[in-house]
Amino acid sequence: MSLYILEGLKPWVVQRVSAVYITLFLFYSFYCSINIDVVSYEHWRDWLFHPFNSITFGLFVVAVLFHAWVGMRDVILDYIHNIMLRMFFLAMIVGVLVGCGLWVIRILLFSMVG
């Protein structure tokens, strides 16, 4: 087993599990979209803010963020050899991904309440 936390089986498993969930959610949302009678913003909003769909969409966003993190982290670790530049880019990616995650949480929580 490697003691280096940024490599190994764990990121590989995270990326594969997240890819499976992303695929399943996309199939589910495609199935729901072809079985609707009326295409409108109100119908889409009602679908998204149904509790089950909100939870599955939130998990979808988490899966996309983890999937993106593992992929971008691997690219940076493979191609940027300067440690300071590597840390800068990793911090920038973490900042962007956390910001996107917080934005989605804000949308899901505040739109259900208001």
C-alpha cells in the first residue's frame, strides 16, 4: 500500500463510483424528460424541487465535483512538476469546485424554502 495520499486505489474507486452514479442519474433524468406532457419552467421546477429529485440532483452534483477533482488532480500531478505551481493550481481547482458546490446548495435550499 502506498502511503502517499494523492495516489492509489481510493481516487480510482471514487472516480469509477461517481461515473456510475452520474450515468444512472442522466438516464433517470432523460427518462423523466421524455415522459412529460408539457414542457415548461414550472414543470421543470416542480420536478427538480420534489424531495426525491432534489436529493438525487444534490448527489449528482457531489458526484460530478468529486469526479472533476480526481480527474483534474491527476492531470496536474502528471504534468505540472513545480511543487509551488502544482499547489497553486490544486488550490484554485479546490476553490472553484467548492464554490460551485456551495452555489448548488444555495440554489437547492433557498428555492425550496422560498
